[in-house]
Amino acid sequence: MQSQGKCGKLTVKDGWLLCPVCGKQKVLRLTPGTTAKDLPVYCKRCGQESIVDIDQSLSQRA
């Protein structure tokens, strides 16, 4: 498993967090109250693991 450091902007589409590396695979379901700090997410499509921070403003787009 390859590891990816902190990335730039996260993308939310239809309530799902998309992979910060490839942007194609859904990696995590978000609800309006979802928050997380230093959460590792793994993308099955590109094989990358990323560490993400999710705050209220990001999860409200869900």
C-alpha cells in the first residue's frame, strides 16, 4: 500500500468524498454532521492512501 501525505482540496459529490489523488473513486460517505481529523482513506482504484481532515463546511455540501 502506498501512502500519500496531506493533499490539497477535497471534492464532495452526491454526499461522497472522492479520492483526493485520482478524483474518480468514492472513498467515504459524508453526512451533514461528519467531522474528522487525520482520517486515513484508501482508494481501491488507484491504490493510494490519503490522510484527510473533514470539517463542518465540507460535510454540509453532502
